[in-house]
Amino acid sequence: MSVKFEKEVTRVTEGNESIRAATGDLAHRLGDRLTGGKATGANGYLQAYLLHLQKNPLRTKMLTSGVLSGLQELLASWIAHDVGKHGHYFSSRIPKMSLYGMFISAPLGHVLIGILQKIFAGRTSLKAKILQILVSNLIISPIQNSVYLTSMAVIAGARTIHQVRATVKAGFMPVMKVSWVTSPLALAFAQKFLPEHVWVPFFNIIGFFIGTYVNTHTKKKRLEALRKRYDQRRDPGYEKRDYP
């Protein structure tokens, strides 16, 4: 009985080791594909992306921001359970968000971050880095967030200046508070570890997570308001009626 048990344990152990080996090999090959390596003898996807970023910076940033903005809207809709009128998460807002990311967010970030980098070019002191973070948070972030909220209002259906202004006023400080927490950390990381030509894509990724959080929170609040409005429109005496 013990011999049979030992054989069974050995078989299970060998099976687990083969699974771990296969998983490790898959992860290794995936890493080579992403970053390149001696085994592949070629550039990985990340290196190819960085090469395109250096050759065609604005176009690459536009494509990156367009994809991330559309994906952000889809992910936020899924998390918030915000389905469209056809019963699925893909709505007209997704291509609109992609267009926003491609033609508004990316060019704006390209220009603003470029100006910030030129102002502080060659200045590596601690004082200069702190000043760069302050300029980013007090000037660049408010501009980007105002444009973001304005675009979101238009995409959501705002058609008058009053509607757009109300949306920006309601969402500006909550978005800025999130930016003031995350932006200094992200910029300090970029100053320390990243070359300047990858700053905008890096901030796009940070913005993707922040935007997904803000978008999800906004969708949940909107859905909650719609439910309350629906309940208020129902007969107020509906729950109080006595049934035989």
C-alpha cells in the first residue's frame, strides 16, 4: 500500500514539475518577445515600440493614446455594469474616446510635456526636479484635466456652454486631488528611471489607470442618480397601498 502511495506521489510531483517547467518556458519566451533577447536574435515588441517612438514621436503617441482611451471607456463600462441600449458594453462612446485620445489628449500632452522638458533641460539638481514637479501639478495638470473634463462632457451629450461648465466645475477638484497624489510620484519616477522620449507614453499609462478609476466612479454615480430618478417617478403611494 505504501509503495503504491509513493508511486502516486511521485507521479503527481513529476506532473507539477512539468507544468512549472512549461509555464517558466512560456514566460521566458513571452519576455523575449516583449523585450527582445539573445535567444530571439531580434528586437522585442517594447524595443520596436521605443524605436517607432523615436522616429515618429507624435504619431506613435497618438496611436497609443487612442487605444488606451478606447480601452479605458470599455473597461470602465464593464466595471460599472454600464450597458448600452443594445445590452452590451460596446457603445458609441468608445470610438469617441479613441478619437479624443488620438487627436486631443496625445497632441496636448506632446506639446505640454515637451515645453516642460525644454524649460528644465540639463537641470538635474534636486531643486530643479522639485520645481518641475510643482510646475507640472500647478500648470500642466489643470490644463490637461480641464480639457479632459470638457471632452468627456461633450462625449456624454453636453451641448451648451452651461452644461459643459457645470460638468467641469463638478469634476475638476476631485480629478485634481487624484492628480496631486499620483502625478508627483509618477514624475519623480520618470525623472529617475526613464529617458525623456518615453515620458508621454508612460504618463498615458498612468492616466489610463486614473481615468479608468474616475470614469468608473462617474458612471456609478450616474447610474445611481438614474435609479433614484426612476424611483421618484414611480407612483409615490405604490409602496403604501394595502392589498387584501
